[in-house]
Amino acid sequence: MAKKIKNESPIKSLAGYGGQRALRKKIERSTTIASNKEAIAHTLLSVANTTVMDVMSWDENGVFIKDSKDITSIAAQAIKKVRFTPEGKIIDIEFHDKGPFMRLLAQASGMLDKQDQSDKPSVIGINVKSPEIIDNE
């Protein structure tokens, strides 16, 4: 006889929900992200703050690419692709596009949130007219 395996659900309230499997996957993903917030933020900031000067330098004699041991792990996270010649010389370094990373950081910090208008004072136009003084003397 087959042994019945009890399906332990981390969230007991999902027992009668029809889309239980999809919802459980979303919750598991969100808990993974929540437990790694610092690492995710560090990676986003690393890519957003890395410049070409972290990987290469140049002067009147030409462009010099730093040795891989001299490139910090922060700068290395921003590198998307490196192309080599058949002899092993680097001919191209491509960085990740900073736009999406900057947008995500701005969104996470609340810079892109629309300001709530309910707590701002409303402007009401009031015309004040002084009383007319009549002098009977």
C-alpha cells in the first residue's frame, strides 16, 4: 500500500485556495529576497556606482586595462562581458546598463513615489474688501 505523504504548507491559510502552488512559489521567492536584501542592495549599488576608471586608465601613451587582480569585486560586478583576441589580449569590456539599476534604486528609495496631496494645504482664493468709511462731518 502506498504511503500517504502529508504536504506541509508553511502557510496554513492556503489549504483551500485554488491557486495554492503559484502563490506558494511567490511567497518562497519573496522570503528568499527578504533574507538577502543586503546582498541585493550591495550588488545594485555596486553596478550603479562603478565607472570605467575602476577598470582602466589612460594617458597620452594610450589606454591601459587593469589586471584582473587589481579590479575590485565591486567593479567586477558591473562588467557584463569581456572579449579577447585569440592571443588572449582584451579587446572589449562591456558594462551592464546603469539605467535599469538606477531606476530600481530610485524606486526602492521612494524617489519615484508620487507625493500624497492630502496633507498639503489647499489654496483658496479670498478677496478681502475693506469697509467703506463715510464721514458725515
